[in-house]
Amino acid sequence: MLTAIKRTKNLHIILLLILSGEAVFILPFVLARIFRPTVLEVFHLTNWELGTCFSVYGIVALFAYILGGPLADRFPPRKLIALSLWTTAAGGWVYAQFPSYETLKILYGYWGFTTIFLLWAAMIKATRIWGGSQNQGKAFGFLDGGRGLVGALFGSLGVLIFSLFITVALTEATLEDRTEAFRWVIWVSSVIVVIIGFLVWFFMKQDSEESETVIIETISWQHIRAVLKLRSVWLLMIIILSGYVGYKITDVFSQYAYEVMQFDSVQSAQVGTLLLFTRPVVGIAIGFIADRSGVIKWLIICFLLSVLGAAVFASGIITPTLEALFLLSLVIIAAGIYGVRALYFATLREGHIPVVLTGTAVGIISLVGYTPDIFAGPAMGYLLDASPGMEGHQHVFIMLGIFAGIGAIAAYVFYRSNQRTPSQDVMK
């Protein structure tokens, strides 16, 4: 009862984590996901080149995960997250100038540092603390589902702004018209990210006694070795890597609508936004369900849904004449991908990872788990460019099916391993 009262009292903390946790990725990823055809046009990029920008981000993030994990175990999340938001928003000024491909790669490297080094592990740790010992599914379901809602709202706002600044019919809009409209989308997004940073700095203050119990003055090699000895850490690396490949592939859904389903630029952006609105529904629902019947079980089910959805798209049966099947299959595959994303960090407690070392563990797990930031973008870009149209998209969904299958196997091994390991209180 006391835990529930305390969590209700601190509801503003999870709301700020949700806002900041998605806002920081709006400029690097969400806009490109929703406006992918537009981004390719206004920046004069190929799919491969956009994927390479994501890859540069991932390479920098790789080191940022390792360095940022221990940082989150030493400093309050409020300060780290606010600084992350402000420095990320500063990159929006460069983005709005529509720089060259070479400059864009440098910008994505910069964003790889500002978003991951300062924010990522701090956000995961703060969410785990908020969830307590009995509500990890709800905590991470709220986090990812809420982030999906914020992303969807940003996407809707972006589509609205984009359409308002296109002063002629879409079929008559020039590249210059689309470029100027997208510039306004970038500016508005950047300003909102800055404002959220101020909200975090002034209002995301945790109980001082609680903060002291989960902060370590110095992270030693002994702490790192202790984390590396946990089998659950290695399995989570595979689970997150597999699930994150699926999440990266959601970047191409608006492009599928544009190239295969023959939607126009606004309709394809609306498909991306619709996908984002699916995320909060799935995240919040799966969080409540998983706390009642087992996080790992539902993680396996969600991976299998991803396999099913990937198989439908890979089969090539979804064509412009089957719009209803396209939307249904989109919901199925989104439910699997977003369900996995909502649950994989909710397994930290079941993996017996001490909460005081959450930041360090998240950094180590993320080192492998988020390598799709490096290879998924270029891989998808190569597959799409090498086989334009339907065939290229089929190859992308075959890739999704393979990784989702690997994730399902790793989650099952995690489940069996957890059954053989006695439960213990790790919220200390």
C-alpha cells in the first residue's frame, strides 16, 4: 500500500521520464521515421546514405553506452537527462540548415553522444526505481507506451505543420516547398525539446534518501565483473539486439506505404504516425498483463507475433489492392515489435541484477543490444536500393523474421534459466 501511495505521489516523475525519453529521439529518428520519403528528397540522400548516418550514430552510441552506464550510477538522473535534451536540441539548428551528407554524418555522431551518454542508462534506472519490486512490467510498459504516445503526438504535430506550410496541392508542391515546410517541423520540434529539458531540470526531483541508496560514489572493476558473471546479462544482450532490429525496421513502414501501397507523402507520413499511436496501446496493455502472468512469457509471445507479421509482409501478398490487409498486418507486426520493446528491460529484476548497479548493467547490455544502430540502417538501405520496390521490402522483412526468431529462442532460454534460479530481492 505504501509503495502504491508513493508511486502515485511521484507520478510526475514517470511522466517526465516518458516526455524526455521520447523527445530526445525526435530529431535523430522520429522525424526520419515519419517523413522518410521527404527526408530522402530534401537532404538528397539514398536509402544507403541515410542508413549510414544512423550507423555513425550507432558507432558513437556504442562507446556512449559503456561510459554513460556507470555515470548513471553516480549522478542524479534529473541533471543528466536535462543536459541531454538541451544538447540534442542544439543539433536541430544544424539539421534545419539541410547540411551536406558529410556534415549530416557528423551531426548524427554528435546526437549519438548527447542522447545516449547522458540520458539512456539514467532513464532506465529511474524507471526501474519507480516501478519498485512488484510493478516492473507496468513501469516499463508506461515508459515505452508513453514514449510511443509522445512520439505519435510529435508526429501528428509534425504532419500538421508540414501540411500547413505546403501552400499548394501536394501534387504541385516543389522540392523547395517541401524543404521549407520540413524546416518548420524541425524548428518547432527543437523548441519543444528545450522546454521539456527545463521541466525535467526543475521538477524531476526524487526523494533524497531514496537517491542516496541507489548511487555509488565509485564504480570499480569488481562491480563490472559482478555484472558480467550474470547469465541473464548475456541473454538480454541477444534479446535486446533481436528486438531492436525489429524496432529499426519500423522506419520503413511509411516508405512501404509510399512505394508499394502508392500512398502520397502525407498519407505515408500518416501511416508512420498511426504506427506510433499503436505503441502506447501495446506498451501500457502489455505492461499490466505481464505483471500478472509473467514478463518473460509475454516477451516470447511478442517475438512470435513479430515472426508472424514479418512472414506476411515477406510473402509479397500485400499489394495496393489489399489496403485492409496492409493495415491489419501492420497492427500485428507493431504489436509484436512494441511489446518486445516495452518488456525487455522489465526483465532486469527477474534476471537478478541489483538495482544499485542498474546503470552499469544497462550500459554493458546496451553495448551489444543496440548494435543494430550500426548495422540495421545500412543493411536495410542496401536491401531497398539493391532491389527497388516490393522485392527490396520483402528482403527487409525476411531479415526481421530471422532476428525475431533468434529473440524468441533467447527469451525461452532466459525463461528456463529463471525457473531454475531461486527468486531473490534485488531491489537493493
